Amino acid sequence: MDVFARFIAALWRKWWALMSCAAFTILSLWASIENKTNAWVVSGIATLALIFFLVAAFGAWFEEHSKLASAERKLAELSPQFDFIVGTMLWRFDQNKDSTLFFPLARILNRGHASITTNWSAIYNISGTVEEMKPLWLRGEYKIQVGNEELTLENGDLPSAKTAEKSIERGGVAGGRLLFTLPGNRTQQIQSLQYTMEFACEDYQGTKYTAIYRPSPEPVAGLLTLPHERAVIKPSESAH
């Protein structure tokens, strides 16, 4: 009701301003000079009043629309806007834990207001069967070997950890490897390439962002790393 009352007030204000202009004086003067009939004058006044009403209605709508658009722009400036993607996947079966560990490359670019990330989750889907994946933190160093290259990860390398308390500023990027697990040995499922994974996180306002990983049949040529990651080439046994 308040919105309608504001619209009527704005409409009346604009319409009254138009009705008070010199157009009616000019119309009356023209009717006098041309000896127009009273019916013509009344018709002319009604036509001008209707035209001014339509102009005032549009003006009132445009004024309120502009205020709303301005408020939405200001609100958008206070809202984070994440571009969330995932890329190359590393995985390992951990016999001690009887779990398969997944380390997808992930990157978040923030185009909006600064924000932390929270509520990380992941869904594993294979042939229509859906499982919830479990997030995991690292205690100490964790080493992954791919061919003759070895990558060392710590908890601070995980985007979910590094952005839990430190905001991603506007225009900033947080990259690294996520860590999620599934129970059991998933080697055969992974090699079948018949699965997808959907990763998700939220900003401080609770807006959810998702990124989907789909395996590629193309073999990965070597270990792909980010600039901050610690990777070394391990000498082969034949070199000793």
C-alpha cells in the first residue's frame, strides 16, 4: 500500500505541474482567435489533460524505477560475485584409511565485495548413483607423486582452508587444490570415466556457487601445478 501511495503522490505532483503549464492558456487563446466552439475547447482541454496524465504516469514510474535500479546497484556493490571453476584432478587410494582422496585444482575469482568462503561440499555421481563426498583437512605435509614429479601439499594450500577466515578481495583470486574423500577403492570407477563431481561453496551472504568436474579421456601429460605449489622432480632409480 505504501508503494501505491508513493506512486499516486508522485503521479499527482507531476500531473499538477503539467496541468499548471501555459498549454491551456495557449489553447484558450487559439480558440478565441479562431472562434472555436465551447465543445471544441472542452475537447481540447480533455485531450491535453489525458496527454499530460500519460506523461506524468510515465515520469512517476521512471522516477521510482531509477531509484530502485540505483538501490540494486548499491546492493550489488556490497555482494560478492564468485567465478568458481575446477580443473585437473589428482586422486589417490589411501589403504590406511580405506578411502579414495581427490585433489581437484580449483580457482575462485571474486568480481564483487570481499568475502570469505564457507559450507564447502561435493557430490559424486556415477551412472545416476549420487554420493556425498567428505571434506578433509591436512595435518602436516601430504606428498603426491605423478611419474617422476612429487607435489607437497599442506592445509594452507587448500582454498577451503585459506579462505575460511581470510576474505577474497574484489578482483582477487584464491587458487589451490580441494580435498574430498569417498570410502573404499574407487580406482575402477575413476578409470571408467563415467562419473562427475559437483563442488560447491558459499559466500558470506549464503549465496551458493557450484563447479562441475567431468573427466577427460585425454591423458594428463605430467603434473600440472599452480605457481605457489611445491613440486620437485624426483631422480629415477636408474640414475643412482
